Amino acid sequence: MQVAASIFKAYDIRGIVGQTLSEPVAEHLGRAFGTEALKLGEKAVAIGRDGRVSGPSLSAALIKGLRSTGINVIDLGAVTTPMLYYVAATRGDQGCHSGIQVTGSHNPKDYNGFKMVLAGRAIYGDDIQGLRKRIEAEDYTQGEGSLAQLDVLAEYTQRIVGDAKLARPLKIVVDSGNGIPGASAPGILRALGCEVTELFSEVDGDFPNHHPDPSKPENLQDLIKAVKEQGADLGLAFDGDGDRLGVVTKEGNNIFPDRQIMLFARDVLSRVPGGKIIFDVKCSQQLAIAIREAGGEPVMYKTGHSLVKAKLKETGAPFAGEMSGHIFFAERWYGFDDATYTAARLLEILSKAADPSAVLNALPTSHSTPELNVPCAEGEHHEVIEKLRQTAKFEGAQLTTIDGLRADYDDGFGLVRASNTTPVLVLRFEGHTPQALERIQKQFMAAIHAVKPDAQVGGAAH
């Protein structure tokens, strides 16, 4: 079987439907994954899909491939990625700690892909390349697995509503961007006791209103407008598959995830004193300070939801978060990224305050850029990072090289790293003052231009 190597990304499989991704690819992935799962003693694999147009046909092919190995399949139908993770985390009695979500995440509508949990862990890197090798060799077990349908929404809703308790009802606006969270999140938030105004809850894989990616400020404009019009306490925006959350205040301020993490860390540390709080290299300098002040131990780590989940498990940390909006609660939850559950925890904290927006606005902040990108040729971005590590001099800064190059100064930081999903350099800068921000940004751009003279800065991507 010939498959495009380019679809096997660092944390998942992703490609353009009809070009690099097709039903035969999905079927062969099912056969490879089923073989691996059986080898690890698994008896069943759960399958879910987001709201993309190609979801049903890819999902059917994937299920056919899985069953042909002899593994049983639990078909969840159209669900958020976290609902798929929830089933893989709670169906151990059925020999199921594995699952595949058919999702294109935040990619354009002609994309689709697969996020995978194998025997209880999110797979990435070499494990994903191992699946590719198995597909190319067509090295599969043979059998006849069963197929069962499962509607998990009521149970999942009950689990969240039983955990998060609001001190008082809040008035919120929820923008699902026509992604799959529209089918579940507004109902769950109502069940918590919120008054919910819905935007774009109808699941539509053509995304007719705006793209479901809350990390891009332009996608939050409808939400900001509606929050102001409704006089709501705050606004929540979900990404296409429901594992990332955007938050805006009643004044229309976008509360970036690294500031959300400060709020969650304080809350979690009030019950887990001294706990480790994990965050990625893109987060604000203010975050580590806030974690220490709340009595926690800050742990900076690589960017990537699968990598952070693995680190969470390895360290036994109660909580982790990423600048991209993936938030992971191990305290009271299962350690996977879930925007609906994150929203419930946020509302629980904010419901104790007379003015939720004031609590969010008061979180430490500084002058920073959003994520910036420098497009590169395929593979070039890794070479640029290697050259920078060898040549760049950032006088007076503390350097971190776990993921790209981060230079921390007394008054801010600069970061350049290679994206694991697209051939771009990812940049982020922060200064305690606008002048510090400008200085650090100039230093980094000079260093980048020294090794890549044609570098041009564009907008955000993950």
C-alpha cells in the first residue's frame, strides 16, 4: 500500500481529502491500528468523527479496516474529540482504552485526519511512523470484529454536571463556529445552570460563518459583538473538534490561554498544594511567576497536545495547559484536553465572583505578540532552528532549547520553534514594556534573517 508520508504528522494523521487522504488510506489505517491494539491486549477501539463532510465515509472505511483485524469497534457517531477520549478513558471493563477520532481539527474544510489514543495514551512521533511502516508492509492480523453503536452524550453530560458546581447562574454566549461542539456544548452548559445564547451551533462542515479556530482573533468578532449586545457575563468559543476554548470578557477582551492557565492553576493548587503545573514554551513569563505565587511548581515543556499529555502522566501533575488552547485537567478529570469540561471549570471559578470579567481582566498580563509564522520550504524550518542554536547570541538571556530556542530576559522573552504540523517557524514575543517587546523582537528577527535572509512574518498557525 502506497501512502503519502506527508500525512503522518507529529501528533496525528492529517491530509487533504481526495488528494493525500482517501477511504483506502482510512481502511488501511484501521487495519494497522487494530493490529497494534490487539498486540497490546486491547479488545475494542472506539471511533468518533467531527462535523466535516468527509467524516462519515472515512469513518466507515476506518471501521471496516479495524474489524477486519478481529478487534471490536464501538461507534460513537458524530462527537467531539474529547467525547471520544472520554470513552477511551472509561471503558476499560470492555477492554477498550483505545480510540480514533476522525477530525480535521482547525485545518481548512477540505482537510480531514485522525487523532489516536492507543491503550490509554495519545500516540505521537515514532508510534505514528510505526503505523505508516505497517501500512506500507500491509502487515496486518486477520479476524472478524463486532460493531456496536454507543450514544455517550447523556453519560458525558452527567459526568461534567456532577463535577462542576456553579455558585450562581451565569449569562454566556457560546460560539461553536458550526463545528461539532455545537451539538453538545450549549446543552451541557445549560445543564450546569447557565443562560446560554448560541451562535452557529448547527453542525456544518462547510463552516459558512467563520472558521472554528478561536486562537485567531478574527474568528472571535461575532462572539465579542454578541456578548456586548446580550449584556452577557462572558463569551466562549469552541474549535472545530471541541478540544480548544476561546474566552472573551464582556468588554470584548480576548483572554489568551496562558492567562486562563494562571486562573486554573490557582484553583487547582488550592486543593493540590505544591503540585506541578505544566505549560509549553509559548506561554507568558508571567505564568511561571503566578504558579510559584500560588504555591505550585512551574514546569516548562515542549509544545504539542500529545507530548503534554504524556508529560502530565509521567510527572503526576494535576494540571497542564498550552498557549494554543489545549487545557488538561488530571485533578477531578482524566488528563485529556476537553474544551467543554474546561468551560465548566472556568464557569465554576467565575460564578463565585460578582463580576467574572473583572476576574479575567485582573490576571497578570504584559505586551506580547500573537503567534507569528515564517513560512519555510518542507523540512527547512528544522534546519533554520539548528543553525540558530549554533550561531544566535542572545546576550544576557537565559536560553531554553527543549523546543526550538527561547530566550528569557529580565523584561520579556522571545521564542522561535519549528512547527510540528506545517513547514513554518513559530515565533512569539513578550515584553514587560512596549520598548522591551520591540527590542526582543528585533533581536530575534535579526538572528533569523542571518540564517534565512528571505524570512517573512505572517499570521498564526499551530
